[in-house]
Amino acid sequence: MLSNHLQNGIETAKLVWSRLPNAEDGDADEVGVSKKNDGSNVESLDYEVVENHAYREEQVVYGSNSNSNFDSDLYVCTGLAAVFINISVENFAGWKYSLTFSIIQKSYIAGFVVYILINLVLVFSSTYIITQFAPAAAGSGIPEIKGYLNGVDTHGILLFRTLIGKIFGSIGSVGGGLALGKEGPLVHTGACIASLLGQGGSTKYHLSSRWLQFFNSDRDRRDLVTCGCAAGVAAAFRAPVGGVLFALEEVTSWWRSQLMWRVFFTSAIVAVVVRAAMGWCKSGNCGHFGSGGFIIWDVSGGQEDYSFEELLPMAVIGVIGGLLGALFNQLTIYITYWRQNYLHKNGNRVKIIEVLLISLVTSIISFGLPLFRSCSPCPESDPDSGIDCPRPPGTYGNYVNFYCGKDKEYNDLATIFFNTQDDAIRNLFSAKTIHEFSAQSLLTFLVMFYTLAVVTFGAAVPAGQFVPGIMIGSTYGRLVGMFVVSFYKKLHIEEGTYALLGAASFLGGSMRMTVSLCVIMVEITNNLTLLPLIMLVLLISKAVGDAFNEGLYEEQARLKGIPLLESRPKNEMRKMKAKEACGNQKVVYFPRVVKVADVVSILKSNNHNGFPVIDSRSGETLVIGIMLRSHLLVLLQSKVDFQHNPLSSDSRGGSLPIRHNFNEFVKPASSKGISIHDIHLGPDDLEMYIDLAPFVNRSPYIVPEDMSLTKVYNLFRQLGLRHIFVVPRASRVVGMITRKDLLIEDNEDSATVELKSTSVRDQQHNKRPVVRNADAELPLLNGLLFQDHSSC
């Protein structure tokens, strides 16, 4: 009977394996990674407000109604996702270690086999989900989200299947004991939830609702995704202030005061939801999940003060963190490049085999190395400490009895290796446990886990780097702490304090975060006394790391072909003008009334996403605005704006027709949207015309041809633009706006607004008639364009 079940299981596994696409029939490239790192799978976002007639009609209907009441769904969903991931990981890990400990009481070999098999099953479930269902869910997702908030959309990163793959993939990879964390994926999870709720759900999986569709522009989604990133950090670390600062410092490229309080409110509510869930779990309702799981290590009972002599070894910790962090970044660059260009091009089977081999090696090291370490006698127990030595198998504690000959012994290497990452960090941070770990065990763990973290990062599973970085840093930090204790021989020095500083130094040396990381470390350790020391090691580690390479997420974004605009332009741009950056490419433009066949031909012949629109008035060619490719595709698909004659609407004596809702022009987030090849037009349709005037953005941004490229760069990045017109020097000046012209004062009648202006032109302001038809729309500019960055 058992043999029949085993045979059926083997046949099922063979069937599943045979259905995996090979290199010949599967896509060898991951979603979100361009095939040649040329940005072919990324697209710029339109953060600029398209002020066409459809937008103005929308503003008349809705005005400035706030959507802040909708954010409550984001708070709850992100918090519940974090609760689900943590409870699942803790229960899988708890069942795994409980079963393994119960088996090794009889046979270590049988326990070793069961331990490996459980890890392989969990890791296989994770990589199978990623390779077959959600390729964009691989990795941490932070480089992609950082690119999105910088103005670059990587296809697939915010889809519903990516959210599902991120949640369940993280459970399998972290629960399977790989050297990675779930904090980065939680940031990506929060961003996915924010984007999906903002656009009303997922239409592909029939999980959408119209009443949720409040945030339909890229500009609104940017704010919501920023809130989602902060919510993810708050859910992962129970650090609401750290979440706000993480969004401000690390991921977003554009910030305003209104967004600040919304992000803070989001993080605060998420932290409350997560905290409430923890309180509910403490009563035993969550299985193996108890006090651990949500990344919090209370070291408030540790070292309360420090002396001047300790600043030197603490500075050394900062230098070590900068060097090891820069080395980690460089090694992951080499391995990621090799994976993308060689290994992963062989298909999904190779990706799965790679992850399973990493899981096998990780399981062998974490189980096998403690077997070669001799056990140590338990220290004298302090009844008030609440620490048992050794700990009962499968329960939380500092001391693990693993392959020990006596009852009152523990294995210090198994305490950090054969354990969950959260409990291992808690053991390394623990106070009043001097000499719990030997230098040999810490050095062995540092070398092996550092190697595993480098190799695992970039595999086809969801992977965060926060917790592995904390484990690596706390290990060498505790080593330095052991040296300081033996050298200074002062009773108040705690090794756990140096472990905490080491964790901060490695994260600072690898990720190059300062303010947000400092606040997060204070919030998760509940010790404000160490704030100056954490600041010191972060500044040193970041300075040392910057001398070798860029931060981890910036390097990974570059490898994935995500063209990030950094905060400062390159020095070469100071000597260049706007016209020089345009090149010699000819501008592709449309007339105001254009033939449908011409539109189709131009859209098929190039990949530009924005086109200037010109109009002829009184024999003069004038530019009236810019037309987006996505808007043209909507017009071609609907066909309702086709007309038989090439006359504009105002020349026929009519007003500008509005047959579309503004929401019809919105492209779903992380979706390729409509393609020109998806639109089918008959011969009669191609002979008709479209008047583009109602859909043209009449107020694009314009720069003169001789403007410094550094100014253009700052304007482009700070405003989140996609296109800028480069024009000749203007022949005349219509007027000049000063600060006083922008100060608006409300009168007693709220319907009227008075501009506090002292300029001369106000004397003629009231003499001009207020006209709302198309003839009153003055052209945008009266010069010819040199270049439009429309292919971006």
C-alpha cells in the first residue's frame, strides 16, 4: 500500500516536471528584466497632468474632492498581509523544527532527511509559483518600486498575480530556511495592494469594483504606491516612523507635505493593526506563532551607558560594515549578471534546479555544521532572567541542546544556525549572555551565512536582504564585542550592544540608508540610548561603502535595465545645452485634424509615446500641445471621434466635442495597455479623420534650446515629466509672473478669487472678455520644435 502511494507520488512529480517549459518553449527572461538591459521591458510614466478638455470636464464635475477616506482599505489589507505572511512562516518553521527535534531524539540521520525534505518542499513551492505564475515577484521588488516612483514602470510588477506570488512565495522561501528575509517582499506587497486598490482591483481575474476606482492617473498612483511602501516597512518592523522615512529616503523621488501626513497616517494604522494581531496571537490562536515573527528585538534591558574608550571599536564596526557591505554588493553584481546572461537563459527548469540546490546546501550546512561543534556547559541560571538552559525543543530561548551528550549542555552554533532567523537575531542581540557564543562559532557562522546570502540573493524566489544583513552584521558585531569585553574588563559592557551596532553598520554599508535605518533600528530595539552610536556607525559605514560602489538597490536596478534618474545630474551635463541632448532625430508631429490612416502608419513606424500637434491659423504654423500615444490608441479603438471631413470642429461652427470620460484614457498599472496591433480598422475607417484638439495637452513643459542640461535634468526629475519641448528663443514676452502673482486670496464670496498682483498687465485684465470656445484657445507657442523626448 505504501509503495503504491510512493509510486503515485513519483509519477505525479514526473508529470509536473514534464510540464515545465524548457529553454525552447519558455521565456528565458524574467518579467521586469530587459533582455539586453536596454529598457525594452520598461516604460516611462506620465506624472504630468494632461490638461485637455476631458480633464477639465472631470474637474468641473468632481472639483477637488479628497480621496483620503479610501486609504483605510490600504491600511487594513497591508497589515493583514503582513500578519498572514508572518503567521504562516512561523508556523511552517515551528512545525519543521518541532518535528525535526522530535525525530532526532531517536535518530539524527532520520531527522536530517526529514529536515531537508521539508525545506525542499517549501522552497520548491516558492520557486514554482515564481517561475510559472508570477515571474515579476522574484527578488525583493524594491528596485522595481523605486524605479516606479522615479517615473519608470516595469511591466508586471504591480499586477494581482505578482501580489499573490509575492505573498505565497515569501512564505515558502523564508519558511524553507533560505538565507533571505521577508521584509523587502513586504514593501513590494504593500505597493501592489496600494496599486490594485487604487485602480479598483484586477479586471483579468474578475476582482474589480467601480466604487474603488478613485486613483486613476499615474500621479495619483504614485502617491498611493508611496503609502504602500511605507505601510510595508511599518508592517515588517512595527516601525511607523521608520516606514515614513524609508519611503522618503530610499524609494520616492518626489515629495510634498500633503503626502507626508498621509504616509505617516498609513504607517501608524498599519502598525496598530499588526500590533492588535500580535495581541490576539499571544493567547495561542496562531499555532507556533507567539512572541516572535514581527521583527522586534527588545534590548532595552541591555547596556545603558558607554564610555569614551568604546568609541574606537564602535568606529571599527562601522568600517567593517562598509567594507563587507560594499563587497556584498559587488559579489551580487557579478552573480546577478551571470544569472541573467547565462544561467537563466536556459529556461525555468534551470531556475528551479538552482533554487533546489541552494536549499539543499543551506539545509546541509545549517544541520551538519553544528554536529561538528562540541557542546558547552550551561552557565549558572539566574531565576530572575527567565532564560532556561537548555531550552525545551521547539520553544523559544537562547540555548539549544543539539547533539549534546549531557542534559545541561548547549550547542552555541546550533543556537544561531539551526534556528529561525528571528530567534537567531534575538539570541545574538540578547543581553546578560556573555560568553554564550565562542569566537570560532561566530566566525564559522559569519563566513558560511555571508556566502549563502550572496549566492541566494537573485535566485528565482522572493528575497529580502534586511534580516540576512542584520544576521551578518550582528555576528561580527558580537565578535568585536567579545574582544572589547575581554580587553576593557568592564562589567557594564554587553556583547549584544555591539551586535546591534554591527547589524546597523552592515545595512548601512550595503543599502546606504542613514536616517530611515537609524530610526528603524531604534524602533525595533526599543533603546533610545543607543541612538548616537547607531548614527555614528551608519555614517562611517556609508562613507566607506560609497568609496567602492553604489547602494544595493541602485546596482540591482541598473542590472535590471531600470533607468533611474539620480538626485544629482552628472558633471558632464553642466557643459551641455538642451539642444545638444536632442540629437539629430527629426520630430514626428500630427496636424490638428489628421487622417486615421496617417495615425496608424506613424504609430506603427516608431515607438514614440508623445507627439506635438500643430495647427495652421492665418497662414502660420503653430504648436497647440502634445498628444500621447495611449490617448491616440483609445481614440482609434473607440472610433466614436471619427469624422468624414478634414474640418476642425470650431471651423464648422460647433464647440469642442467631449465623447469620452477621462478614466477611459487611464492605462492599468504595470500593464502594457493597448497596442496598435490589437486595433482592427476597416478600409472605410482608414479614410476618415480625427480632430485631436479636445484631447491635446495644451500646457506641456517647454525649455529654450540653449538652457543648461542640468536645469533640464532637475526640472524633468523633480516634476516627474515624460516629455519636454525644446524650442527656439521666444521673439516676445507676453508677461512675467512673480511670487505676488501666485498668492491667491479668498474674498467673502468663495466663488471669486482675486490675484494679489502689482504688475502693469492687471490694468488690462478686466478688459479682456472671458470666452470658453475653441477660438479663444491661444496656441502654445509660435516657434518650431527642435526635438521632443517622445521615445522615452
